[in-house]
Amino acid sequence: MRVGAVDYILKPVDPEVLKSKVAVFVDVNNRSTDLATQLLAHRSAQRDLLRAKDDLEIKIRERTASLISAHDRLAQGNADA
């Protein structure tokens, strides 16, 4: 974490300069908050996608096993005939 002044104000204080500086800091804070919110949303979406991917992989393995079993039964039936 950085410590120290990021800006300074000269005396006598010019009200317009002070307003401008405060506006910039408010804007930077708002953007930082927005970015943090977007990051949380992105991480949540990423977790959801990983869960969906895992679910799909399980379904694929189950379906593949089912197809192999059906194929084996058909092959066995043809061999018996």
C-alpha cells in the first residue's frame, strides 16, 4: 500500500481549483468502486461457467458410457445370432 500525498493544495486556496480537485477524487473513487463491482460480477460469472462446464463433462461421460453399453449389447446380440 502506498502512503503519502497524491496531490496538494497551495495557499491561498482557489475555490475553483479545490472544486476541481475534489471532483477528480470523487470520480476516481466512483470508478474504483465500479471496477470492484465489475470484478466481483466477472468472478461470479466465471464460477458459474466452470460449474456448467463440469456438469456438461459429467453428462458427456454418462452419455458416452450409455452409448458404449448399448453398442456392446448390440454387438453381443449380433454375435449370438
